[in-house]
Amino acid sequence: MIFSLLTHNPMNNKERMELAKWASDFALKSGASEAAVAISRSRSVQVEVREQRIETIRESTENNLSLQIYRDNKYSSHSTNNLQKRQLERFISEAVEATAYLSPDEDRSLPDPSLYPDDLSIDLGLVDPRHGEVSPESRIQRAMETEQLVREAGEGVEVLSATARFNDSTSESVRLHSNGFMGEQASTYFGTSASLSIMDKGARPAGFSSAGGRFLDTLPPAAEIAKEAIESTLMQRGQTPVASGRYNMIIDNRVGSNLLFRLFQPLNARNIQQRNSFLAGMIDQPIGSEKLTVIDDPFIKGGLASRLFDSEGIAARKRAIVENGVLRTYLIDNYYGRKLGMTPNSASTSNIIMAYGNRNQEQIIAAQDKAILVNSFIGGNANATTGDFSLGIAGQLIEKGKVVQAVFEMNISGNMKELWHQLIETGNDPYQYSSVYSPTMVFRDVDFSGL
Amino acid sequence: MLMKKSFNRRDFLRTGGIAVAGAYVLPSMLSGCMRGPKASSPLGYQLSDYLNHFGVSRRTIMDVIAEGLSKGGDYCDLYFQHSLNNSVALEDNSVNRAYSNVSFGLGIRVLDGEQTGYSYTEDLSPASMKSAARTAANIADSGARVKVMPLSERTFQNFYPISTPWEEVSINSKIPLLQAINEKTFSLDPRIIKTTVSFSDSTSYVLFANSEGVIACDYQPMGSLGTSCVAEQNGRTEQNGYNISARDDIELFSDFNLNRIAREAVESTVLLFDAVMPRAGQMPVVLAAGSSGILLHEAIGHGMEADFNRRGESIFSDKIGKKVAESFVTIVDDGTVPNMRGSINMDDEGNQTQKTHMVVDGILTSYLHDRISSRHYGVDPTGNGRRESFRHMPLPRMRNTYMLNGPHEKQEIIESVKYGILAETFTGGQVKIGPGDFTFYIKQGYLIEEGKITNPIKDVNIIGNGPKVLEDIVMVANDLEMSEGGWTCGKAGQGVPASMGQPTVKVSSITVGGRNV
């Protein structure tokens, strides 16, 4: 079985940059004061296998041109997947025309050129040169092998369904601003995952594992993905809620990003400017315990969120967001930075690393008298305005250093202003297959609701 | 009388959807088409218009399908889509941003039994379409086995009649609506310090054809308008909002509805200053009529989508024909509610939409099917095969999911609760579809103490298991309301518009997030 590649003479980044330059010039000619143009192409293949048969194969190639128009301090943004110049002419002139109807806003303009990166030659190692060698057969083979291993979940285990997936993608993009910025990016990605559903006395617990990376060679072997999917399923057997109460909470390193991202939303400059953040006014103030250090590092070689500039062309810089519990910066884009009188430093985060502790998860568990290990979140929310949160969880009850019971159908609730002060330990085990290198984290006395 | 005019694809494309540009820009699809009440073709569009606009002939379509079947697949379908999305927003008293997106392409699916090959192309030249078809064809690996049937048009009733297409609505006529809501929110309560208002509309032109000889088209409009407010009191801030969304035209945003959006947003925001957190643990939960239908969506709807059942993963997979709830519980998934956000004329597999009864008098009666699952179970399709866009393959998905009225009164339900909560508005929910564990998040509600509504509550997550919660529905009132909010249901990386509804319902016990006292 051979899969053709849909490569109808795709543009390369040099040609994309020429088209971006043309589009930007055309926007200016049509009446825009400034313009930003980004053009991208991504191609992906995904294979899913179930019962040793291919369930789905999906191939896709996606083009996009996005255009930001500034016309006398009026702003609009547009995108299309039609990159034919003839159609773009109409698209751009109408976009410029439309912008005239909006209200002027003196803070609307492209970033100051001083914010753009000086050196675009740094190689972040985001492209696997061997990507083109990945054959259709090897994708299927990988998924088949993983599925077979997941299906063999163990003696006495009634498997309802096992599935394995393999996917890979490449993407290329350029960005050009009429006030001087020109940048390009290219990356590859490989991902593998497995899921398992079993019968457990009338219940049907389902587990999952996944890993992703820029390089094929960095993916864990099929056996490891399968083993994790099986473990994550079997550990749910006999699960039940336990009594409501305050427990120490251990967060598995694979799901730590769920909590961390809820810290970033209230740091976004828009939420600060819109009075929509419980962290407004907290720069250089403690917002968590001394164990909480959060670093945004865009320069990790091969990192899943590594970059030299962000979606506004603003230069990427390594920055401490929280240092030993003290908030060091908001996440500031160009527009809201101007509104707040603050220097833009990017509203989005890149790779997140933390200050790591000395013990692994096993040692941390062994040291707990009574705790709940959370290894999955389900639903819930955290209110960026007030910090109130309530999240569904499933995991394991720990007593005297040992797992004694699978738990589920429980919520954790409280306020983020307090929660991060309750962080008492981070592990030495940053999760490797995500842009958030979260370690295992331990919080004391968290409100759990159950029975 | 219907007037038609043929347009070539270049005209169609070059008007690429900048409705934001103002009244003088009319997409070619509209110029020359008299609007009229023709059931199967909203606004008077004919199948031939769609063929012209996508620049394809019946012959080309059949050739592409044949290419899709060339490796031995037993079924192939083509899904052409042109979608135009516009939005405009107000912040800090100024309408100072607008966005638009145009998307155009063809998705090609080939089935070999329950196996799927999927590919898409953004280039509708015959060569590109055939190349994409060959890619999807590779799910099978023999020679052609199935013949392409001659195409015959399938028509449908129109469940979203509108008078004015969104492409005719100038940004000029949207701006005053945003300003009116903004002014109203500030006038209603001095504690409001920030208001944002956003307006979005979308139009999707769909042309569908398959190897069984079905060809059909649909015009899918959507309009949404909502506001979010921040209020301040004694140094504390709270935020909440309200929005309405429907497959409707600009008439939806009448003065009455603008005032209602502003009032609902302001009242639900300032109420939060008095809100408390309930006790943690299991307790009776009363779900107010309307958007509480999120319970049905998460606790039962997803578990009834037949893909998870045919694979044996769903907790509902052995429950058809069995009693799952009290006899006064009847739950439907309905694509036929006029102008409702989750309604569809045809599903994205060319099947007629319908009102599907999932639970009748407490008995589980039908799953929600796509083509693969209806073939698996040997039943008729239920019109639930939906996809986000031409870039996605169809899956069984909900439309408008709601519970029918029951025998109780709202007041008697409240009075029956000693300590529990009344849930009114929600930010969202989630479910592990196989195991049936679900959650939804209460943005605002009330405590019920000794049969009386007392303090407001906020920011509380509810967690339970689908079949268990169905069993625990002990009272259902007779006040069914549909949610008018802009819900989008996500599954397998695809978002589709959906809606829901419910009368006031009492669940005897669910785990409620809260404080341990």
C-alpha cells in the first residue's frame, strides 16, 4: 500500500516571502498605512490502527495567508486559503476598504522595529532532516506494532478496544511586516499514541498515552507507549470516590501543564488591561511558594515551542515569569503593551521549564502519609478574574507511602491565589514530550470533594 | 419566480467573502438570484449554482469518485465547502477590530468496510481533485469493485429560513448593534467597569456527492452576538457574560434581544459579588430549565454517539432496549428545530436530518449514527454524521439535544431539596466518552436550603457518571426551554455548532466541588 504525497509544486519559503512582499505592497498601495503578512503551509499524515486493521488514514495539506491591516490607526485581520494573486488582489483591497469603517485607535500599529529580533540565523533544531524518509509502510508498521502490544494488556484483562496512532507533519511559514521585519520558520513533528478500553465489573475504564517530538529518533519505542497506555488503564480498576476532605495533592508530571496554563491566562496583558485578572498589580509580589519558579525558554534545541520570534514578530527572549514564588512579568503583546505603557515581550509562552527538586515521583509518593495522586483532569475551570477554580480529577489514593485505591469522580476546588502558595515540592522528573516540562508537583491541604 | 445566472468559479472565488467590506460588495452567489421560499434551496439557490460556483460538472464529480474507488473501496463521497466568517468587536467603548476568514476546498473520503481513507485539497482543478482521490483510495488495495451511480439530486426541507444573507449585511449595520449593547450595559449598573461586545457571522456553501448517486447542496448561515462584562465592588472584580447564536439572519438581533443580552450579562455579573462556595461533596442538584441541557450533552449524548458503541468502548454499548431512567424521562437529539444553532438540513454525509429519540419513557432506544455505524448496526442513518469542515472526516455528532417535559412543577422540585444547589449557567463540560465520566462547570447558581433558594454560588464543578446520573433523575418539570447560547461541541479535534435544552430537573445526588468546612 503506497500513499502518494500531495505535492503539487508547493511554494518554498523564498517564494512565500516574495508573495508576502507583494501582498504587503499591494495592501499599502490600496490604502493601508502598514501591513503584516504571514504565509504558511503544513502537511500531515495520520494513521490509526485498531484490531490490527487500519481504521483511518488521513492526509492533509493546508495553506494559509493571514493579513493584518493598519489604516490610519484602524485595525483588522483577515485570512484565506486561496493564494492565487488574482483572488488575493480583491481580497486585500476589500480588507483595506473594510478597515475604514472601524474606529481609530492610537495604539494600533505594527510593533516598533526595536522589538524585532537581531539575529535570525540561530538554528533551533526544529527540522528532522530524515523526515522525507518516513515511508507510508513505516507509519502503518509503527501503529500496528503499538496496537498489538496494547491489545496484550495482560492475563485476565478483558480488552474492549485498543487503538494506536502515528502521525507526522511538516510546516513552513514566513512573516513579513511593512516596517521591516522578515522572518521564516520550518519544523517537523512526530507523534505516537495508544489508547485502551477494558471491562472492569460493569465499568469501562479507558487509558491513554502519547508522546511527541521534533525528531523521529526521540520518540519512545512502541513498547514504552503501549506499557504506559496499559498502566494508565489498569490503574483505574476498582475506582471510586473517597471521602471529601483536605488531602495533600500530587500532580503527575504528564498533567502539570493543565494547572500551569491556568496561571498564564491572568498574566496576559489583555486581561490585565481589561481588569480581568486576579494577578493585576502583583509584579514583584509573591504569588506562590518559594518552590514555584517558571521560566519561559524559547531557545531549547528541538523544543516543541522553540522560536526566534512570536506571531507579532517580537523577538523571543528567555524570561523568568515567576522566580521563587515572586511574579516577575506579565505576558505582553504589542497592542495591550502600548495601552498599559509596558514594553511588549510576547503574549504567548514558548517552552516552559521550572525549578526542579531532588526526588522522583516514586520517592515523593513513598514520603506521603496521606495524599491523592492526580493523573488526569476532566473538565472544570479556573476563573481568571477572581482565581476561583474547580476541576474534576481522577487518580490514586496514597496512604503511608503506598497506592491503596483508584479514585475518580472527585473535584478539587479553591482559589489560585492560595493554591500556588500550597506548592511544597517539585520533582526531578520534567515531562519530556511536551513544550511544558512539568515535574511532579506536591500541594498541601487541597480541598477535594467526593463522598 | 426564480432567476438564475451562471457564474464561473473565478467570479465566485474573487469575491472571497469580505462581508466586512461593506454593502457594496456582493458575492456572486447572490447577485442575480432572486430570493424565494423554495424548501430545498434557501434563498433560491439551485444545485446548478453550486456546481457553477465550485467550477465542477456532474461528469467531473463522477470521475473523481471513480478515482476514489479505483483501489477497491466500497464507497466514496465528496464534500465541497466554501465558508466565509466575519467578526467585529467592541472594547473600551470603541469598535476597533474586525476579522474575516475565507476557506475553500474539497474533502474526499473512501470507505472500505469500516476503514476510512481521507484526504482533501484546496485546489479544485480536476488534476488536484483526482490526486487527492487517489490518496484517499489507498485505504483499499485491490482493483475497482464498485461502480459509480449516476448522480440524482436529493433535496431537503429548509430548517433555517432567513430573509437576508450575511454577505449582504454591511459592517456599518453591525456597528450600531455593538454600541447599543455597550451603552446599555453601562447604564444598567454603575459597578460595570469594562464591557466587550462581539458579533460574528458565518456562511457555508456545501455541495455533497457520493458513489451511490446522491448529490445535494446546502446553505448554512449562522449569526452570534454576545457581551462580557467586568464589574467592580469594594476593590473586588467579577466577570460574566451572555450571548445568543442561531442559524438566523440579522433580524435575530432586535432591540428586544439586544436589551436582553445586556441585561442578562450585567445581572449575572453583579450577582457574583454575593456568591459563596457550597459545601464539598455529594448532594441533590437541581438543573434550571434551558442550558442545563449540558447535562444531557455530556452525561448521555456523547455516550450515545455510535462510534464509541460499535467499538464496545461506551458505557451505553450494551444498554439498547434497557431501562436507563425513570419512565418520565424522554431525551431526543433533533436537527429540525427551526433556526436553532445545532440544526442541519442534511448531515455532512448527505442524509436527511431528523428528530432522533435516544431515550423514550426511560428506555434507551437509539444511538446517534454516522454512515459507518449505521452500516455496522444495520439500521437507517439518523442524520448525525457531521464534520467541522472539508478538512475533517464525518463522525457521529449531536445536533440539538434536549429532554421533553415531565410531570413535576419547578416549585415542588425546589421545595423537595433540604440542602443542595440550583445550577443556572455554565461555562462548559467534558466527558470521557467510553467510561461515561463527565463534568460540567457551573458559572452561576444558588444554594437551596430547607426547600428555599438562598445564596448565589459560583465557580463550581460537577462530576458524575452518565448512566448513574440518568438513574438518579428523580423529578422533571414541565417548563422545557432551549438554550440560545453559542455552544460548540468538540470531539476528536473537530468543533461543530450544537445546542441543547431541558426542563427543570432534579438529580438526587452528584459530586459538587466546594469547600470542606
